Amino acid sequence: MTVKDTKFDELLDFPCQQTFKIMGVAHDDLPVHVITVLQRLAPGDYVPKIKPSSKGNYHSLSISVTVTSKDHMELVYNELGALELVRVVL
């Protein structure tokens, strides 16, 4: 999953807060891996909101991140989407 040629720079004023929604396998390591990537790309104090799916197979994480540019936002999307436990990043 690679995000390219987005219009984020036309739609947003950077730096800004962006809430990322990450859906992935219901595993204890999912939030750990997500926060590890975010600490590398945009260090901060992260406390994701985690909601399990109705059957409990997947978790949805909502997490607010300060992004500094279109390229930075795309990098965060791409790096989160590359995680093994992640299925979708919105």
C-alpha cells in the first residue's frame, strides 16, 4: 500500500494534527508496532484509542499525529501500511 500524488498540500495547512485510523489484526503487538513507527517519524506522547471488531479478530486504532508536510504525511501512511499486522490505514 503506497500513497502517491495526494492533494494533502492543497487541502491542509502544515504543520497540523492528523488523526490516523489503523485497522489491523487483533494482537497485543499492534499498538506497540504502530507507536514505534510514529516515534521514529514524528516523536510524541501517543495514546491510541483501540476498538475491537464485533468478532474480535481485528482492532481499530485512532491516533492523532502532528505532520509537518505532504511528504511527511505520506511517509506516515506508507510506513504504517507496511506493518505486518496492519490491514488498512485511513
